Amino acid sequence: MKNQDLYHDVAKAETLDKFRRVLMNVFDGDADAMLGELESRMAANEDYETAAQMRDIRKKLNDI
């Protein structure tokens, strides 16, 4: 494994850990609420592509 791959894996793990902590500590494990908040914030910032991605993820979670 190259150093660049290792760096990417560590950065990805840190990002996922931060995501998990926010989900559990701020949104009490409610992924739908967290994604809804992100969708609203992205729409308010006129980042419609990311807002649509959050909406799509929420829809997929609700379909499960």
C-alpha cells in the first residue's frame, strides 16, 4: 500500500468517525433528521446538487 492510499484511508476513517459522532450526539441517531438538516442548509446556500443528493439518500433510507 502506498503512502497516498494510506493517507486516503486514514482521512476517510476520520471523516466517517466525525459523521458518526454528529449523528449520534447532535441528532440522537436520527439519520433522516440529519440528512434533512443538511439538505436544508445546502438549499439555503444554493448548493442544489448537494441538496438533491441528500434528498436522494433520505429517500433511499426511507425505502429500506
